[in-house]
Amino acid sequence: MAVAVRWTGIALLLCACSLEEHGAALTDGGAADALPDAGWVDAPLPDAAGDAAADAADAADAADAAADAPSDAPSTCQSTGACTAALPPGWSPVAVPGDPAAACSAGLSPSDLLAKVSAAAGACDCGCSVTKSPACDVGTIQRYISNDASCGNTGVVLTVNGAGCTAISPITLSAYAKGAPPGPSGGACTATAIEDATKVDKQVLRACASPACAESVCKGEVEAGFSACVIKAGNEPTCPTGFDTKRTVVGKSFTLGCSACSCDVNGASKCTGATLSYYSDAACTKLVTTGPVNGQCNANQNAGASANHFTYSATLQQSCGAAGPKTATPALGDLSTVCCK
């Protein structure tokens, strides 16, 4: 039996001795461990070690190359060139996805701009604030009198101007009288259009850009589903040559433009509990009769008695009413123009 061992490129043949020559060593079992196993199997071969070192060097070179290569941008990205040089001043290349939710390509940063804003229900409302409260004790009261519950005869006209003691020509009280109370008057208010910017529908345009890739994007080297475009601040009426397929005006902000409102505090308020009291003295200390002023025919106390002064009072229930069309005319602000190939 012969075993071939490679040693520095030269094959040596080693003769194997017969089993009989090692009879005692192989048949007794105890002396078998004396064989020089390390010399046959475990000794490193010089060429194998050389191959391992070469493999390690190759791996190190590959790692260095990977470290040197940029990880956040395509290797084809160019920052400047003929395309960007030909752009008019102020225009910058951007890649625009057809789907605004699509992620920008590696190396490009997103900027989400507003392409359209539509007002939803409740975006505009009207508010009202009172600047001067109305008065309930200013105006005139036409009195109607009778000796029965008809109140069909015309009586005096009382001029009311506050809650003080007011003189009148002496009158003789009838058995019944009625009158309508003055309404709220003299109040003032301010109407305000209220905008709710959360109640809008927005259409977004995503612009993906990076100075490092400006030339590549300008030349149209963009991923599928993206358009090569340019952008400039302001509402530009014309697009640069080669980028006039589609023009879109976008904005960074918006206004709702809610319609104007009006207000009314006098008409919206009420005067309740109106009471008229007649007196027979200038200090209004000698009460003759008192009763409600509610438009109904009410009985007078002390019919036939004489009176020459009166007082009037009513309670204000204030309310401020605001009205208006509550329509919105949205407008984009901080405009830019996007033109695409």
C-alpha cells in the first residue's frame, strides 16, 4: 500500500510496512497509541497556509472597498453638469413621485408641498362678541285703556328713558290698561369669521431633492414612477425649456378665506318681566298702582286715582346672533412653481 503526500510540490512515496512487521503493535491494542498520528494528519501544509492568507487579504480589500463606497446615494449621482448649467437662475432639480406617499430614492430628501386645498364642512363659521349691551328701558309705550277688559280706547304715550322717576301729565287711572314693552335697543356687537384649518382636504406634491444628485435628476435619471422636474420659489408663468410638460403651482401654507359675517345683539336679545308703576309724587314714593306690561289687558289697582309720575323696569336676556354665508375660498401661500419633463 502506498500513501502520497504533497511537500513543496514534490510527491514522496512512503512504503507501508506489512502488518506482520507491526503485529505486536496492532494486535495487542495497548501499543496502538504510539503511532505518530500528528506527523500524518495534523501538520499544516505550507501551501494551504498561503492560500488562507491570500483569502484573508482579499476579504480585507473587499471590506475597504465597501467602506469607501457611499451608502446613501446611487453611484451614478452627479451634482453638476450640462443640464443644471442650462437651467435659468433660481430653478433646482427635483424628482416628483406620481404617488405622493412614495418614499424618495436613496440620497434624496422629501419636501411635502400643498398642491390643492379644499374646504370641508364646518371650515368656516361666524362668531359674535358684544361691545355694548342693549337697554330694555328706552323707548315709548302706547297705553290702551277701558273700564272693561277690552282696552279698546287710546290712552297716553309714555316715554321711557331709564329706570328713574319720570314725570307725566296728571292722569286718572282707568280700570284696565295694556301696552307693549319696548324691545332691546342701543346695543352693539362685532362679528368675526372663524376659520377651522383642520377641516380641509389637502392634495400634496412630494419633491425629492439633493444637491449631490442635482445633475442626475435634471437629466431624467429617476426611478420608475417618478418624474424629473425643476422647482423655483414664486408663481412662475413659464417653465424652463425641456420641463414644460406639466406646470404646478404649490405652496407651503394656505388660508381658508372665509366669507364676512354680520351680527345682531338687539334683535337677538329679549326684554322680559316689564313692569310699570304709577306714583302720585315727584319722588316716586307714593305708589298708586303697578302692573305688567306684556301686551295684554290687565286690571289696574285703585282705578279712579290720580298719578303724575311713573317708573319702568325690565330684565335683559342678552344674546348675540352672528350670520353669514360661511363659505371658504382657499388660497395657497408661500408659493413655488414645479415644472416637469
